[in-house]
Amino acid sequence: MQSSDKESNQGDTRRDFLKKSSLITAVALTPSVALKAAENQVDERFAELFEKIPLNLTVNNKAYKTSIEPRVTLLDYLREELHLTGTKKGCDHGQCGACTVHVDGERVNSCLSLAVMNEGKKITTIEGLANGEELHPMQAAFIKHDGFQCGYCTPGQIMSAVACVKEGHTNSRAEISEYMSGNICRCGAYPNIVDAIVEVSKGGNKA
Amino acid sequence: MINFQYLRTSSKKSALALLLKDKNAKFIAGGTNLIDLMKRGVSAPEKLIDINHVPLKQIELVGDKIIIGALASNTAVAENELIKEKLPLLAMALNAGASAQLRNVATVGGNMMQRTRCGYFYDTEMPCNKRKPGSGCGAIGGFNRMHAIFATSDNCIAVHPSDMCVALAALDAVVVLAGPKAERKILFKDFHRLAGDTPQLDNNLKADEMIIRLEIPLNNLTVNAHYLKVRDRASYAFALVSVAAGLEISNHKITDVRLAMGGVAHKPWRLTASENFLRGKEATIENFEQAAKLAMTGAKGFGENDFKLQMAPNTIIEALTIAKSKA
């Protein structure tokens, strides 16, 4: 309530600030200018006016341009701003893996990454795996091998599993378990998840 | 999370200049520990300086040293062919830590800078001299199963949770730090601190410095090396006790040996007395047992972690035995 009051009272000023700050932020991102700004203390004057900063990234092959508070995690940006709710919030502290997405092809916990740290990067979420109505081989394998019960951890498991195959950490069931240990399944579907990964890793259709 | 200002730079010089200007600024690299602490309200920097684009990701052999940039990811180091061949102990320790997702973003410098911590540090409702100096230690007389047994202080008995750092302590790594005026070098084993009377300080990095690279001298511990981590589940858990063991064996005699432990002290714990005992001796189980006994000098339990007084020497003997058996 308080913050929305503040917003309406200071709306003009804030808009004004945003214009200036986005300009300065963009400039500050250029290294040589950033250095100069730091030396001249230019960034300090404007930094206190920052609220949102510009962000450009690609999610599932679609480009997005927005401005965002620095404290927003990649996970919250995907779910709350883009409404890509396939990526799940489990622990929100990097312990469960439900939020796993690919950033430039590598699996990461989106809950422990600030959205603004992903400027210019290519993000793939569970929504971006299938080819139209055709499931990704790992999605199909999870269904075939019953690799889930409640399904909450599944998007993270599948994103992690696709990366695990791509990394080549599928030489044994033990190695798969080791490299999938960042994804927790409270239902205990682990043996079936490993079955699905073994099948995809041997199947040749790794997509 | 309390909001903060965010700046990004791709030069070391500007990163240092930005840091110098603001006492409440912090660098962010992978962010896997810092963002977690910020979410819990344990850390609340006013400004974050994103240094991910500073070119410090090199992994290379220069002369008789391996150079690793501070921003090389844990995965990049662990999967690097040079590291696997020349410093297998480091690759093993890295792969024993965290999860694949975390290792992909966590950096070498960030791994060193992760907080020495325990559950009381994370719980802002509880006393913790590290989080709030003078407030007391919840772990002494509390839940202390994960805690330290060596060089503890009345102020703090938390352990440094890194696996990578245990291997680096064993490998005689040197840390290169850049300040506003010059660079300086510090031995890895002197980088982290004991709790003493300043439990709020985990390391000897100055407020205006940044870690820029590691220099690790080549060694002959390329075959008989093992990182053994004992933990509550098979993967993705902090160590109860871990041991980095490297042996160079020539004509049945130990010509070089490195031993360091994790999960037992406020910093990676190098076992110098045990090394001195083993050097020049035969690699026998009796000598390993004697070395393990020597390592435990001064160890002290706090109740729930008393089991470590037996687990630690057992783990040393086992790590040395496995290291010796490799060929």
C-alpha cells in the first residue's frame, strides 16, 4: 500500500529517473565508459536512482526485451513475467533442482541466478524442449519409464537429464545418479528416472 | 531479497575502481552462495558488481605452473584435460562438491569466497558471532554434528564447506590478488582464517582486493592421489570429513606426500605433521595409521560431532590406502 502511494505521488519523477537511469545503465555497461564513470563518480549520481535496468535475452528461441529490478531471479522472471510456469520453484535455494533450465546450453539452477546476469543469453526451459506436438526423446522416455509420480520435480529432472546426456556423464547407472544428484525427487522415482536416461543415452536420438 | 544497485563491468581495473568507491559493494560471479545468503537476509549488499565478463577464465600451463583464472567455472576446471592429467586431486575434489548445476556457474574465486558457515549463521533468529559479532555461538552446546574439531574458538566452530579448497591447500596453490595499486601473492593455506577472536572474517582478502588467479606448481602426485569425502548421502551433501591425499612413491618409499582435510576446521586443514612423518617412509598401513594418529593431535569434539574424532583418522587411513592402490 505504502509503495503504491509512493508510486502515484512520485510517478512523474520516477518515470523521469527511469529514462535517465536506463540510459546511464546502458552506458555503464560499456567497460571503458564504466571505468571513466567510476573515476568521475558519474555512476554514483545516477546509481541511486536506478530501479529497473534493461534486459535482453532469448527464451525458447524468442527474443525478449524488458527492464527489471536487479533482485529478480531468472526463475521468477520466467514464471512471473513470461508466465512460463513449467519451470518449478521448489526450495528456491539451489538444493532441489526443480528450477533447472539451460543457459547457453548448460544446466543451471534458475533460482540462484539473477535475471540481469543473463543479459544476451539463450535460455531453454521445459516448454522449449518439444518440437510442436512431438515430445523430446527425454520427455517420451520419462513417460515410458514412469519417471515420476507427483510430477513437480519432473521439468527440472528432464532439463537436467538432457544436459547429463549431452555432457556424456551416462557411462554407468552410478555415474548417472552422481550427475543427477542436484535434482531431488520426494516421490523416489530415481530408478525409473535413471532408466529413462539410460534409454535416451543409448538410443542415439539425443536431440 | 532487499533490492540493491547492479553494475556490470568487463574490466578488472574498473571492477577494482567500483569496489574502492563503495564499502557496501560486493562482487558477484556465479552467485550460488551470495544470492542464497541475500535471500535469507544474512547478507544485504547495497551494490553488486557483476564481474562475470572480466576475462579471468584461463586454464593453462605456464612454465612449471598451472594457472587458473578466478572466474573459471568449477565444471570448466574439473572437465579440463590438463587438470585431469596434471592435477587429478583437484578434479576429484571439484566433482565431489555441490551439484552439476551449481558447478556450471560457481567459479574458482567464488568457491574460495563462499562463507564458512553453519545452520546458526543462516538462521537470523539465532545467535551467531560470525553473522553478528558478540551475539554468541548457537552451535557450542547446540546442534553441532557438522562442526569443527580442530583449532576451534569459543566464538565459532563452523567449518569451511569447500571440497576444492581442501585439494588446493594440499597442492601448495598460490593465490594472486589484485588491489587498487598492485598485485600480491598469498599461499593458499594462508588465504582462509581460523575463527579466533574475529569469527566474522573467513579469509585474508582485503576489502579493496579481488582474486584474479591461482598458480599451482606441477607435482608428481598424478597417479597416487585420492579425494575421499564421507557424507550423509552418496552425493550432493557437505562433508562430515573429507581427505585429499597425494603420494609420490619411489622404490617403495614415499618421496612426496600431501594431506589435507575438510569438514574439520574453520579453514581447509593441512596435515603438515603427518606429511613430515610419512616422507621418506614406506607406504604401509602401519605408517598410515601412525600418520592419522599424529593428525589428531589437539582435536576436540563438542558432543554431537564427537564421532568425527574417530571418523577423521579412519578417513585419512582409507584415503591414503586408496591413493596408494592406484596405478
